[in-house]
Amino acid sequence: MSVRTGESVFDWIDTRAGARAKAGLARRVRPRPADSADLDLASNDYLGLARDKRVTGAAAAASLRWGAGSTGSRLVTGSTELHTELEYELANFCGAQSALVFSSGYAANLGALTALSGPGTAIVADQHIHASLIDGTRLSKADVVVAGHCDVPKVTHALATRGKRRALVVTDSVFSVDGDLAPLAELAAACREHEAALVVDDAHGLGVLGDGGRGAVHAAGLAKAPDVVATLTLSKSLGAQGGAVLGPSRVIRHLVDTARTFIFDTGLAPSSTAAALAALKVLREEPDRPARALDVARDLASRLREAGLRVSAPTAAVVSVQAPSAEAAFDWAEACRARGVVVGCFRPPSVPDGISRLRLTARADLTGADVERAVRVITETGASAGAVSRPRP
Ligand code: PMP
């Protein structure tokens, strides 16, 4: 009898990896150099705050004072006065009644959805919600209806036909791949009409949309609504790390008692907590930064369109550029990188087949010369990738 060694247990992984590599879909972790002359149009640092000295300085000082890690879960030793202050400031800045900080936006979404729904409740979700919301709906064991994309009549129909079950409508405010906006006011009206709660992931709205960057939920006049909950990440426009849920105080209280990603996860590191606080202070002191990010996005989009590319209409800081195929998107992004411009590349399985694209993010700290360089490189490389639909004028 042969001796079992266990060597073959994970052979199936090699088979799958081979298939992915053959389809050109293998993913790669590429460390980012600390100092690089590359032009970054791929990060979500919309306001250029991740390396702002006021933000990094606050993070360093908090580490020295409170320690590198938070040392425990939020209900044991993982809450410092910085966490309480950040919760107060986030609620105050965004106009919500209360806020609760999580270790990431992903954890905030899982926590909010599992705590607010469950078996026997209904979730009506937009088709393009972020992966973390999708996972939250699955983990909740609620009955999920996917109601198209930004399709208010479909959402309304699903709510009207759900019977007596409690219901949550779940959407992103700004959809992360194309940067388009959810019809928040209409969704909120449908929820109000049909006694449902609205959960909005405002990850890409905070710091970009609304008065002084207070987010899309604030802009829609829903920040204090008794039936609306917003989730946030601190890792995009605030340049830090972490997540939060904002909403009515009784909802936040309920999350403290029941959200498993709050209760069983180690609290957010003091450095990240302080960084987010410092970034919020910058936003208050420099309320024009969000508008600058939007201007850069519009400038980038209109110039790329003039050059013959198929570009989304930017309603936030995300600009998406259509690629002819998944392979072309990959080659195009690589060609941009080789010329010092780093762009995001979305292809299956992150997006459905047939809509591969480059995802560009505008930042408030990009100069006119940066935008010009980006447009030149993206259009020149796009011509080789077959993405330019007409000759350049
Ligand atoms: N929601 C959306 C819309 C996002 O884009 C992201 C980040 N990619 C998240 C949630 C998750 O946030 P975090 O990175 O803080 O976990």
C-alpha cells in the first residue's frame, strides 16, 4: 500500500490556476514603490491626503501614544478616545445622528447588512453593488432580489410584492467601476412609501460629492433620515484605512450589540483612526478640495473623449474608459504603466464579459500638466490597443 503524503490534496488549485493563466486572467500582486515618478490614476486617494503631512503626522503621533495596534476588539481593549472622537466627527461632518467605526469598509458592510436583515427578511439590491455588499447579502441569509441597475420601478415592484417581510434596499451611491450615481432620492421615496430601510454605500461619495465633500447621502438630504443607513470607507478620500456605518442612533446601538464584524474583529489601529480624523479636519479647513477632484475628472474625461475614446460621463472622481476586449484592456493598462502612467484595469471576473475597461481616478492634487500627460499616454497607447474609435484630429 502506498504511503499517503498529502502532496496531491491541493492539485486542483494548480489545475484552476493553469486555466486562469491560459485565459490571461491570473491576478498579480505588484508592490508599489514608496517613491515613484509614475503618475497614479489608479488609487482611490481622491483628495491626495494619503501622503499629506498633517495626516501622516497624526498617524505617527497616534502610534507613538497609543501603540501600533489597537490591542483588542472594540468592546474589550480596542477602543481609544480617538475612536470615540472619530465617530463623533464622522456623524457631525456627514450630518448623521450617530456613527460606528469598523476596521474596514468591507467589515462595515458585512456588519450592517447582517445586523439589519436575516432569514425571512427581504433585500432588494442593485445589480452593480460592491463585492462587500454582495457578501453581506449572502451572509445575512435574507431573500435577495437583484433589481437591475438604478431601476427604481423594479425596486418598487420588489418592495410592493414582498408581503409582510421587513425589507432593505441596498445600493452604492457612486458605483465603483463606472462612477455613475444611484438615484438616491427616488430610492428613498420608494423605501418610505413601502416601509423599507435604505442602505447606501457612500465609499466613493465621501470627500467628493455633496457640500464640502459630505457625501452623496448628505447631498440627497438623507443624512438624518430615520430610515436611511450609510456605510463608508476611510481608505479612499480620507487617505486612511477603516470603515464606518452612519445612521439613526438606535441602529448604531443595535450594531454595537449584534454586528459580528464589530464585536469579533480587532479595533481599527490608532494610527488609522487618527489619520482619518486629521483628514476630516483638512476637509473642513479646505472645503474646495472635493470640487477640484471633480474638475480634474471632468477635464480628463472630456479630453479623452475628444481624442476618440469611449468614456463615461464623470459624476464623481471615477472615469471609466471602454476597452475593446479583456485582453486589450490588460495590454493597454500595461502599456500605460510602461510609460509611467498607472491606471486601473477591470476585466472578468471583476466585471461581466464584454465590458472590460480602464478605470481612472481623478485626484484633487493632479496638475493641468499631469492631466495632459495622462491623456497623451492613454490615447497613444489606446490607438495600439484598438480603443480609439476615430482618428485623432
Ligand atoms: N464599498 C465600496 C463601494 C468600495 O469600493 C470598497 C473598496 N474597494 C469598499 C466598500 C470596501 O472598503 P474597504 O477597502 O475600506 O474595506
